[in-house]
Amino acid sequence: MGDTKEGWPGETDTFPGESRLVTSSTDTSLWKMWGEMLNNTSLHGVSKISRGKTICHGVFWAVMTSVMLALLITVFVLYSLDYFLYETLIKRNFKAAAELEFPSVTVCNLSPINISSINQSDALNWYFLATHVFGRFDLSEQFNTSDPRFSVLHEKRNDSWLRHTAFNKSCVYYIEFGGVRMSTQSYIKYRATDAGMCFSFNGPSQTPPLVSKMTGSRRGLTMFVYIDQDNYVFPENMGAGLKYTFLKKPYKAFGDKYCIDNNDPAFQNPLKYYNNYSLFACLRECRARYIFKVCTCRHINDFGEEEICTFAQEYNCVKDAKDQFDGDFSLQQACECPQMCKLVTFEKQLSFARLPSEKYQRYFESVKINDIHKNHIELRFFYETFVVESVEQVSKIELSSVLGNVGGYLGIFLGASILTLTEWIEFFALALYVLIKRMLRWTKCNVISSERADKN
């Protein structure tokens, strides 16, 4: 037999036919490696099995170690299942800011159109009365779109019709922001919404967006609006006045759904008619497609290139299709409109006062202004404080928590550490290497033996 080389355990020089010697040497080396591992490992309890003073002592430590190992495996399985649920926690944070970007404010007259800009206004007034709140109970059975008196309901319309019939933006006759008067023509823009053509302040076209640097009603946005009730149609709402919304211009989904991160450089806006993605905009485009599919026309308030619906089509088809879409969650899910990962909302506090006060009323009467209470509205939008509340969803189990918990469980059950795992990984790697070498040499020896037998 040749001299033993330095290298892996069990690796010796042998003659080709000495397969029995190789097997015996390998078995001895593996057993020796196992004994050394049991005696030297940092895994508590294992060394006491091999060094047991009596058989009972060794069996006791073997049972204890096995029980702890079983508990450790159970805990790891439960922890892994918990991790792969990808649950989240809510993290709330409050921060005071020196200034804040002012939201986009959209103001809509409750009357969707200015009746004075339309021919056959009597027929249209009857149409709006019959199709809106009161008329549904009293006049709907008397209304028939095929009646010759309502021929205007079958007239074709184009995109300019909405702008032509809207209340002029000069109805917003006074604007003040941050204590400074601003031009209505420069800062008020038309904006098409579900409520018709509305007026927008600090909207998407405002670059850069306006910033509020002081709190309080005198340093926010003040608007005086003339609502012109004399030219109202019968609106959906039986009242008179304004409807407004305010929100941040760009919009994680809360729940178990995936969201869209519009801050990702690779993000591509999937919408055709909106520059900024939002769940509302996505659903609105989807609803427009659904209405066209059912009614073969496009609602006047929607964007698109299809033919615009007539009033008759709106009454006979569009209204039902719109209500069906808005009330059917499965239709909305089919749109595949994920929420934005970042959502900005504002906590609203509303207060109202009669306009004008008696003191101002006497003054206006003295200067022959008698319709202040009827047609004029003062709006004020402002920040009460510059405190920003951030609500963030974070992973329930982070990578740092995984490492800490794994190390903790190993220490509690077996008195082990990550290095202990490394020891055992090294041992099994060496044992596997020795077994592979054994199999390769055994195969080689059998081949050589067969060749010698053939020669003989």
C-alpha cells in the first residue's frame, strides 16, 4: 500500500483491485469524522451523548436532544408559514412641516349645464325634471323620448357642446391665495368630470404647484362664485350651490392586493386619456368602454373618440349601463385596475355660515345688489396646521427579524448559533464528498477487475 497523501479523510493510494481496502478505509474515516463531530461540536447536549458515563445517561441526553430538535423544527415550520403569508403592520408617524403643497381644488355647479345657452330649453327642462329626483316619482310615466316635442333629445352632439353649455369660468369672479389676489383667467381651468364641466384651481396643468406657507383661513384659498340660479336646469340634487373636491394631483393598496408604484422609473401609465394614473381614472375609462359596448356611444362627460350619446340614448341606455357598472363589483374587477401604492388624503373639517350677515346685507341693499344670498357663495380652503400624518404598511417580518429569530430559536432549544449550523453543513459536505469518492473508486476498481478477468 502506498503512502497516505494529505487531503480529505479516507483518501489513500491503493492498487486498482483493492476495492475491499477502500471500502473499509472509507467506513473507518466516516465513523471517525462522526465521532470527532460529536465530541467537538458547539451544539449543546450532543457531546454528552457520546461521552455518557452510562448507557442510561447517554440515552437521556439523546432523548432530550431529539425532543429539542423536534420542537425547533416545529417552530421553524410555523415561522416559515407565517413569513410566507406576507402580512403587514401599520406604521403611523406624525411630522410638522414648514410648508405644504396646496391640493388641487375642483368646484362644480350643481346644475350640469347653463340652460340659456341651449335652444328648445323648455323641452330640455322637462327632460331634466322627468329624469331627476322628483320627476322619477311623478313624471317618468308621462315622459317619452319618441314624442315629437322632444326632438332635441335626438340631436347629435360633439365634444365642444360640453364647454359651450357650461357655466363660464368668469362665474368664479374673485380668487385670493396666500393673501394675494390672483387672475381667474390664469389660475382657473375647465375640467371635465362626472358632474359635467367644472372649474379647477391648482390642477394638473399648474407648474409648479402652488405651496401654502401659512395656516389659517386668511392665508389659504378664497373664492367668490356666482352660481346663477336663474339659468339652472333641474339638477340631480334638488338644491342649489356647489360641489367641490380637493386632492393631491398624483395619487399601497390597503388589503391583500398588489398596487402600482408610480415612482418606479419603469412605471408606464396604462391609461389613454389621463396623464396621471389613479384607481378612479382607470375605472372611469373602463366604465366608458363598458357603456360604449352596451349602448354603442360615449357619454358626453367621458373622454374618447367614439360618437357622443344623444339625450335620448342617455335616458334609454346609458343611465342603466352606468348604474349597472357602478353597482357590480365583478365588472369593476374585470377592469384590472390596481390601486396606487401611495395614497394622499386630507382630513376635512367643514363649517358653514349664512351669506351675507345682516350688516353686509344692509350695505349690499344700499348699493342695489339684491341677489347675494341667492346667487353668491364664498369658499375658503386652508390648512389648519402643517402636521402630516404618515400611515405606512411595513412587512410584519423583515430580514433582520428572520436572522434574529432563527438565532434565538437555535439558542433556546439547542444552545446553538449560526456558526453551529455552519459546522454541521461543513460536516455533511465532507461526508458527502467522501461517499462520492468511494463510489467513484469502487466503480473504477470493478471496471479494472472486469478487464483483467476478460484477459485471463
